[in-house]
Amino acid sequence: MSEGNVGDTSAEDLSALQSRLEQIKKEEEEVSRKIKEIKDAERQKVLQTVIDLVREHEIISEEIFSEKQKKKKSETTKEGDKQTSPVSGGKEYRNGDQVWYGKGRKPDWLKKIVTDGGNIEDYRVPKAD
């Protein structure tokens, strides 16, 4: 038989190849583990950023996941009027840039108004008919 045939491979060569294959498999597992760690860490950073933004802007889950919310807020009605409160069908409270659509937890800014003796209805945006 000529050189290079499998039949000419010694037991030592096969053992060395087997060892090298096992080493490569271990290295592959280590690389896969490191990739997963990096992806998990990056995901945690992104998740924390999202949580921070949601809290900062007092966004509630209905504003994000509601079927009605899937339509853009800037979408207009047939008459051309901008729709108010895509989440609650018109129940909207505003104080400057702060907005609450009447769903979920009452935001801190609105709680403070009530605590200070104010009426939240004074901050309700009239429904456009």
C-alpha cells in the first residue's frame, strides 16, 4: 500500500488524531460558552436600558403591547383629526410632556397632584369628537 492510506496509519497516529479531535471539541464548547455569556451580558444591558426608559417615561405595558397601540399614534381619522389616546379610546391625562392613558398604575406625577389636593379631571384631555 502507498503512503497516506488509512491502512498505513499507526495506532499512535490514530491516538494523536483522536486526542486532537477531543481538544478541538473542548475548545469549541468553550468558545460557544463564551459567545453565550457575551450575548447574555449584552441582552441584560439592553433589557436594563429598556427598563430604565420605561420607568423614566412612565410607560405602561398597554402602551407597548396593546393591539390598538400597534397603529401609529400619528395615524389620522377619516376627518383628518389626530386620534387621542390610542390605548383607552380617549381617556388621556396630560401635564406638559407627561401623559397617562388611564390604564395601569397611576404615574407619580398624577398621584402628587391628587395628594396636593388637585383634581385629576383637570388634566384630562377632552375627547375629540
